[in-house]
Amino acid sequence: MGFIEFNHVSKSFGRTEVIPDISLDIRQGELIVFVGPSGCGKSTLLRLLAGLEDVSSGSISINGEDVTHRQPKERNIAMVFQNYALYPHMTVEENIAFSMKLARVPKQERQKRVLQAAETLGLGELLARKPRELSGGQRQRVAMGRAIVRDPQVFLMDEPLSNLDAKLRNHMRVEIRQLQRRLGTTMIYVTHDQVEAMTMADRIVILEKGIVRQFGTPQDVYCKPANTFVADFIGSPSINLFTAERTAHNVLRLGGSVDLTVAPECAQALGDEKRYTVGVRPEHISVNTGQTGNGVAAWSSGVTLNELLGGESLLHASLGTESVRVKMSGREAFAPGETVNLSFNAASAHVFTEDGSVCLCHSGNT
């Protein structure tokens, strides 16, 4: 199993700095997800680990051995790509066994490993087929089988499910997670899909412009986001962010009209600034409860849109000039223009600096 360390790693292409300075410690047997928007550096970071790109500075080690300048074949890493990269003229069995054939693994041993991988991935009845005879999910399993038979220290997966439809993606991410647990091998998984990240990862690396904005468990990055970028990126629908002005030691005025009284320990954490950004997740805002009182932000708003999503609804409203999203269970029907009463508790709020760079007070701390 692989233990991985990025030690002040940077990467530039000419004068363009893609990764300024990243240090990460990845434990043995973890499934780590690199997630972020397009161009954030997640695939570049994966390619640096694989040896497909050279680092500009810093070092990378696996199991305490410096592999910074080793060739990809010397790192004992297996990579699964977005496009599967299967040989169309070879059968499933031949595709899975190809890397072992190049490494001159004895034929009997190759056959043994192929059968083991096929059994693990449910490919036993497909070994004689060509890639053109397979579905997208089956092709993905073949690509994974080719990686498994190498018995690597680390699996690297670069957006492996992006070519699949939504239903198959959901199925395959469960299979990949279960497979990783059975094998116990360290896996680094790259995706732009925060749902994949949340459902699969032991820990998530959230990247923006080559910078690690937060590295933590799915629970941590969702419940205790380090900044507004993380808070907004993780969670669907995304978090509501309101401008806030401090009008008293423990009172924040949202959107210029709604007061929120925070607990003393939260007020103390805010320091001496006058302006902040307050984040509240859509599922933490209540509709038509009539709730008021200390520690509750309450206001009335006209409905702009109500999206019915089967077992839940997403209500669109406003707080002053700022939009509000409210996630509700059930199929409550609110017509556009209808007035609703909205409220949330201070314990559900995250208070950030005005520019959103630091969270000063998490929900649950108030």
C-alpha cells in the first residue's frame, strides 16, 4: 500500500505557474479525491505523481522513497484515464493482460491474474469480446482490470466516469469505492463533480488555481468550510451567501434589513471588523414557520421560482437584493409572486470575512 507525500511541489509551464506550492500527506489505503473547477490543477497534480510531468520544484515520495525524478514505470503506479485507452483489436482478456505481457510475466501467472481481476469486476463472461462489443461501464471495468493486475502501490484515476450517463456514473462510483475497500490500495481520484467527491472520498483535496483551499473529510468540508470558495463549491444546491454588517457586538444585519444575533463565543471570534459574509445552506432555511426570537433571522419574501424535484422542492426567493435558495422536503407548491416567511437559526450560519477568504465562525459553534 502506498503512503504519498507532496513536499512543497510546484509546477510551471514556461512563465505560467499552474501549481504555486502544494504540500500533502496521504495515508496508506486512503481514497483521496482531488476536486475543483476546470483549470484548478487537479489533473496536473495527478500527472506529477504519475511521473508524466516533471515538477518545477519540491519533491514527491511514496512509502518514504523519493520518486521525484523516477520514470513512470519505476513508480509502481497504475493509472485509469478518462478515455479508457483500450486496444480495439484486442479482446478483453488481451487488454487486461497487455501490461503484464510487456513486463514478461509468465503466461500462467498472467492468466491467473486476469481471471482474478475478471472475477472481481464481473467480466468473466466478457473476456473473449472486443471493446466495440462492450458498454461504457464494461469498458471502464476493463480499464480498471488492466490497472488491478499490475498490483500497484497506488491507483490514479483521472475523471474515469465523465463519459458515462448519470445513472451509470452513480452505479460505477459505488463499484469503484467498494473495489478500493476490498483491495485496500491507496487511490487518488480526480473529478470536477463534487457529488462524486463527497460520496467516494475518505478525504477531499479542494483546489482553486493550483492552491489547496481545504483538505479534509467530506463531513469537514461540508460542515466546516474554510472559506466561501469551499462553502460554495461543496453542496448541491450551493450555499446562500449574504453580505452582513455588524450593528452591535453580537448582531449582524443581513442584506441591509434582517438582524441575526449570534452567540457570545461567535461574536468574540469575529474580531473588530464591520463587514462580513454569512453563509447558510438551503436545507437550513425554513418556510412559513413564523419563527422569531433571539438567534433567529426571519423575513418575508416573494417567490420567484419553485422547482419540484420529486421527493423535494427547491424554492427561489430573496433577501433584499440577494437571491435565496431553500431546499424543502416534499412537493409543496408555491406560485411565483406568492409571499412566504423564511427563517434560519444562528446555529446554522457560517460567518466569513468580508472577502470570504477565512471562516471565522462555523455553524454549530453558536
